[in-house]
Amino acid sequence: MTATATWPTGRASRTAVLAQFGEGRADLMQWALTTGDPLADAVVAEMHDLGMSRARPLLRQGVRDGLDSLADPPPALAALLRQAESPPDYVDDELLDDLPRAWFSSPTPVHIVSLSAGALVRVYESPSIAKVLSTTGRLVDGAERRLTETGSWLTQAMLPGNLRRGRPGYVATLEVRMLHAHMRRLALDRGYDADVDGAPVNQVDLARTWMDFTLTSYRAEERLGFDLTGRELAGLYRYWWYVGHLLGVDGRLVEGITGHDAARRVDDVLQAVTGPISDDSALLAAATLDSIASLLRDLLRIPTRLSRPTLDAIIRRVHGAATSEDLRVRPAPLADALLGPAVAGLRRTRAARRRSPERWQQAIDATIAAERERAAAPGEPAAYARGATGSTD
């Protein structure tokens, strides 16, 4: 969906981006700011034309069973599935089965903290993302559920082998992609101003979110004592090229990144056109943090009364003082002082485990097995699974 070809007035000016990053980057950012996900957006338009009662079953079947399972697929759905089922040349068995394993060297609570205090807080810094959630009535209501379901999707996407066609991570990722497309249409229908903020959930927002699930999250986990080697990081970034492909992120924005330095260079461009933090962003951050503060008791053995201050201390370490002030995250000197020894202990334990390759791999295998069992447990369909078809029931 290209909402407008002109540079959005609520973003940094094209002149400023041109001066700092050059004409090529400025042209790419103008396209990215004004473009959503053309393939997925066309499917949403097609679903409305066909009627939801006819279109929803076709989408569900195509995502789960593949394009070849549909006798006469509608053209937009066929184009989306053809793209999703045509992996780029860099996708191979090693990427699908081996590269995500390093992610499971950290326990689940660490990922939850990095997801909340790291990734989602920074996602919500984007004023356009906050406006989409506000416009569609999803700003603070359901913040805890959104965190839980984002974590569930992330685990499904990261489980080894799960991005193969028809596997749960592949299905869930396409469902998230389709939910974004429905949210774009809904936001525009409800008055979202694309001339000011760019297309809702545009390519800058998508690429910036990609950075938050990689660069921001991995740096947050490093600050908690869960470091990754350069080789492990390179593998995870490469894995996320394919996650981005399935999510509809244009490869020009993220592919080729293999480490933090390269990610920061691209992220600097994305951040330059994101816009200032809004009041809605602060509300989203507060709701997210309130919903997971108790997890710190298990992870770092922090007393209940210090759990939220410890999250605040983590946020200030990850995002810096200026951004934290904009998000109304207060200094927490006592919690920060306690955090240091706790992180040092976690880092020593992790280093000791690494010294035994057998023990290291056994721990990863155990975490993967536990997550597969948890993911397979029966439960209500995730909101993104329902939202992928435009359903609210």
C-alpha cells in the first residue's frame, strides 16, 4: 500500500536525510516511509472484494497447506504465497535448522525481559506505530496479551526447522504479516493521517522493528550477562533476513547485516526518519513493563518491591538516559546497583557452561525441547492468527 508518494510531514525532512546519508538512502527512505507491504495489502483488498466468508478459508488453507493446495486461488493471494514459498538463495538447511539454535542458549525469562524492556519499548518509541495502535483502539488495552503473544510468535519463529513451509513458525509469521496488513487498512479507514506519518506500519516501521528483535534485543541480553559470540550473532542475523522476508520487509533494508556494527549503521538511518517519541509511546511502554515486572523475581531473584525499578534500570542501560526520560522511565539507582552483581554472576555461570561444549549443547537442547512442548500445548488461537483473516471473533 503506497499511501502517498510525498515525504511525510511528521518525519525528519528529506533534505536532512539527504545531507546526512546521501541521495541513495534518502530515496530509499522516501519509498519506505510511503510503502506498506504491497503483496499483503493487495490480499486484504482482495478479501474485502471477495467477501470475508469466502476469502478467509482460502487464506487459511493457502498459508497452512501451500499455494498448490488451492484449485483456483485469487490472484493477489497467489502472488503472496508464491513470494513466501520462494525462499531467497541464502536460505539452506543450515539456516533453517542450525542457525537459530544459539538463541536458545539463553533461558526463556531472559528473552521475555529483552523483548519487553528492549524490543517492544523501542518499537513503541515510533510515533506512527503508537498512532496505529491508538487509532485502532489497541493502545493500552491488551498490552499484556500483546506481549505474551509476541513472545509466542517469536519462539515459534525461532524453533529450529519451524520456518519451513507449513511449519508453525512459518504459518505464524505469515499470520503476523497479514495482521499488519489488516491494521493498515483499519488505521486508514479510521482517520490515520498518512500525509503526516507515512503509510501505517510502513517499511521503515517494519525494518526498525526487525532491528528491535535483533540489535536491540541482543544488546539487552548482553547487558543481562547473556553474550553471544560473533559467529553466533552472524548466524542469527542471517536467520532474521529470512524472517524479514516472510514478514514482508524489503531485503534492501536488512539483508547483508551480519553484526551489530552494520546493524547500527542501518538503524541510524531508520531512526533519523522515525520521529519524536509521543505521549502514546510512553503509555505503551508503561503498560508493557507493568505486565512483566514479576518475571524478574525468577530471573534475577529481585524482591517484588524492586522488580519494576529493576526494569527501569535495565531500560536506562539499554536505551540511554535521554530516551528513558522521554518515555518517563525514572532513574532507579538502588536497583541499578543491585543489577551489577546479579549480571556479573549470570555472566560467570554462562562462561563456565561454555567451557564444556557438550554441556553447552545439552543446555540448548533442553531449552528447545521445553519450548517445543510448551508451543504444542493446547490453547486459544493467538490474536494474530484470528487477525490474519480480518476476523475479530
